[in-house]
Amino acid sequence: MSGVHSSRFSSGSAPRRDEATGRATGKEDGLCSEELTCQEVISDICLYVDGELQYHERVEAHLVQCHSCQSGVVVERSLRQRLRVAYEMPSPPADLIDRIRNRLF
């Protein structure tokens, strides 16, 4: 993938990982002001789009500079919208419950 940025943590050590997800969370406090790599952004893109990412500000800072990752977010959002539309359940007829009750009793 083009545009990959190197991750630079000020301590020189690898990022701390969330025990539940295994994903990088940054420094001891779970946050890091350093740049994320494209690989880190793409691996967490679903959490970002869902608004469930602990360090979303860092992802947004990366997205400002990286058109490739911006495209990834657009594709993920578009895919989710298409799935919602494709699998949207039609509303049942208003009299359905009455018709079922009449047949049962």
C-alpha cells in the first residue's frame, strides 16, 4: 500500500496492546500523540467507522494527510450503507397480527 508512514513512539518501544482486541493503543495511558501507520489505521477502520475506537483523534489526524486511508474509510462507510439497504426488512402489513390471531383462534 502506498503512503505508508512509519510509526514513531517517543519512547522507542512498541505500542501497548489492548488485551481484549490485541490492537495497538499507544503509550501507558492508552493514548499516543505520535502518528499511526496506514496498516494500523486500516486494521482498525471498522472500529473507527463505528465510533468505537479509543484513539479516534489519532486516526483523524492520519486521515487528514493520507488519501489512501481516506479512501478506505469512504469504501467502508459505503459498504455498510449498501448492506443496510440491501438487507432492510420490509415492514409487515398493519393487520398482520390480527390475521394471525384470527387463524389461530
